[in-house]
Amino acid sequence: MPKLPVVSSDEVIKALSKIGFTVSSQRGSHVKLRKGSLSLIVPMHSELGKGILGKIIKQSGLTVEEFIELL
């Protein structure tokens, strides 16, 4: 399994939008993305921590390899 890349929240949102996620709302520094009944929360940071990024990838149903290809 490849290492998780160091990415910003903007890069994550851009990558997830390529597979159908759309921004549904923002509250403070957190953006909610939706795709059907699935929703994800992405904190707006210049660099996302590895734990947060790993959870976002897992909740989106992607593998790390698939996510890296979207970047």
C-alpha cells in the first residue's frame, strides 16, 4: 500500500468532485460533500493530517491508490 500523500483540503475536494461528490454546505472551517446518500466532512486546512485523510478516503469508498490517481 502506498503512503498517503500530503494534500490540502482544496486538493481533496477537487479529487472527490471528479467521482461525483459535490459541495453541499460549509459551516465554519468544515465543508460537507455529498454523493447520493453518502456524505463526507472535509476540514479546510492547508495540510490534512494522515489520520483525517485516511478516514476521508475510507468513507468515500476509494483505495489509497485510486485516490492518488484522482489527484
